[in-house]
Amino acid sequence: MRLVIIGGGPGGNTSATYAARLGAEVTLIERDVIGGAAHLWDCIPSKTMIATGGAMSFSKRIEGMGLSHQDATLDLVAQRKRVVEIETHINGQVTTLLESQGVRLIRGTGRVKGPHEVVAETDDGIEEIVSDAIVVSTGSRPRIPDWAEPDGERVLTTRQAYPPSTMPEHLIVIGSGVTGVEFVHMFSSFGAKVTLIVSRQQVLPSKDPEVAAALEDELLRRGVKLFKGARAESVDVSNGMVAVSCDDGRVARGSHALLAIGSIPNSDGLGLEAAGVEVDAAGYIPINHHCQSNVGHIYAAGDVSGKLPLSSVASMQGRKIAEHVMGIHTREHRHIDYEKAASAIFTEPEIADVGLAEAEAFATGRKIRVTKVPYAAAAKALINDDPGGFVKILSDPATGVVLGGSIVGRHAAELISVLALAVTANLKVSDIVESCLAHPTLSEALADAAE
């Protein structure tokens, strides 16, 4: 089985690793960094900087833990070095793993020439590769509206802010989705003034209103200005300052502006039409439950597939593709259920959720039981001097099966794994209650909510 993969992000490199282990002859083509631009240029750098911001925030409230107060200051040079070191380490790990599995790596640009032909353009020339199956995992890039022109200095895309060349005095963040609020948290932790343009009436418009309200309260406490119900229409730079004009007449003024208004798939220029692969109006490659495009032996994984834009989802897609290509799906096989994928937002408070949302249940008329326990009920939250937040579990009132849940508070991204397992395996709240969890831990709040 000859498998050719275009794009070495989480979907591509996972597909390559699994397929090679199963005996496939795998070629992986990547034009930028092995490990994925989204993974190494977006996710890892942002979470690295958020961790630094969290440490700075913690240093400002250590008196509550019996320590003398000390102010930490940001060293942009050291921060940039730290980001690069982590990226380099992860890139090296992924590359070594692929090579150890016998995957052939080609540093260049890949495109489809025909149903079974892929062309790789490298510094050494052009190579044509014949394949039995093809995986397209080319990711996405920041969406740039026609009313804004990033210059990398005052008007930034998300990828130009890891970290920026100079620390913003007053940052205007355009976009209140996951990426936008993470940047607001990050730069407010660093001490910058921040204004957030919120096009809807709440931040995180796709999330539980109670969860969004908890985050809004923290942002306001930090002094973040919220322009709710305002849609940005233009960005002007003059005399070293930035002005963002909104459709309701309000104008946000600051030293820098950051565009965090989504992404677009990297499907253009791939030659997909040569193989008869269809893309939708937005440029995504529609896939079925096996991650196949309309052409059965051509698959898509990651952002370009139009599914949840999460590294974890892309990796799972890559694994499932390898299993399908190598025929493993004919045995015991579980399809990806995108509605049961856990997600996390690395703000303060940290936010994570999985499965059915409360608002969704009410909108569809589904009967659910909702139980909620504050973090303060767990002794570990008091020990950490960080009792803010809560655990919310949604379950079926007739069977007790866990349908979903949300966690707001410290280490929410880690704790959601318990609920994710429960949702995926159709466990009941009683299964969580009867698990003898360690004490004192934050996970005890999960058991309390389940009980």
C-alpha cells in the first residue's frame, strides 16, 4: 500500500506514523515545519505565552498563599527564545518518530496531478509519486478581511504575535471566539491594556452562556474593555496609533490591533480538480465518517476537512484514515463522533467542555438533568487559593448516562478528560461517583457534581 500525505500537521504525521506501523509505504510532503504550522505556529506558541502570563498573574496574588508579594516583568527576548526552543523540541520529536517508522519525508510543496499521482516540488526539482491512497492535511491560515491590512507592526495576525516585536501598550483584539479571548487573557496578564471587539452579545458565542459570563466577569475585573454588539469595519493606523471603527459608530483606539476572526482552509493550488475531488464554497473538502472525500482513495484530515479545528481531532482523523487505508476498519472500529470531542480554552479561568451543551438541549426540547458544584467545594481549590469556577454535568434523567459537561476553573482542560471518557463510553454518573478519587484534588468536584 503506497500512501502519499500532503501536509505534516497533526493529521498528516499521525496518519503517516500509524500507516507505516501497519506496513504501508508512506511518503510525507511538507513545505514548512514537520508537526504542522497550526500546531507549531499557533497552538504551541500561544499556550507557551499563556503559561508565562499565568505565572505573572499568579505572582501578583501569592500573598494569599502566605508569601511576600513580588512583581514579575516580561522579557520579550527570553520569551521568544522559550517559544522557539519548545517548537524546535517538538518538531525534532515528530521528525524522529516519523523517520523511525520508515516514513519518507520530502521537504517541498505537494499537489495532486491525477487520481493516483502527486507532484512534489523541492529545491532539487520536481518529483512525481504514484500512490494507492492520498491524504490531504494542509491545514488553514488566518482569515484577513478586506477592510484590514496587517503590517506585522501595528496591525497583527495571530501568527505575528508569538510574541510581537514590541509589547503592546493597548491592544485591540478583533474577534471574541476561542483564539480572541486567549489573546485577551495573554496580553492582559502581561500588563497591557486590552479592548475586545465582541460582535455578539457575549464572548464565546458558541459556548454555554453561564461559562461565557464567568469569563466576562474575569475580563472586566482585569480592566478589559468590551465593545459588545459591535462589528469591526475598518482599521486605520496613524501617528503610531491604531483606530478600529465599528458598525455602531464606536471607535476603539490603542497602540496595536490583533485580527482573530477565524481561518480559511489551505485547499487552493493543490490541484484537487485533477483528481475530481470536490471542495465546498468555503474551500473545505467534505468528508464522510471514514474521512474520505468524494473520491474514495483520497482522504482529508485536520482544518481542511471542515470539521472541528482542533489538533486532537486532526490526530484522531489521521489514525482513522490509516486504519481505513490498511483495512483495519473491517474489524472492531469506532467512527469519530465529533459531537463528543473535548475542547479547552486556556484563559483565566480555564474553560473546558465536552458533549451536549445545556443551551442545545433546551433548544431541542431534550430532557436533561443538570448538576453544578462550585470549585470552592473542593478542598484543593482552597489550598490553591483559587476557588473560583464550577463543574457542571449534564446527564439523562432516566438512565443517568453522562451526556456532557462544562468546567470553569484551574486545570479545567485536564479535568475534562474524565467527562470526555464518560461521554465517549456512555458511562453513568454513578460510575464517576463510585470511582475512589484521590484527596485532596480538584477532581473531587466532579464526583460531587455526579453525586
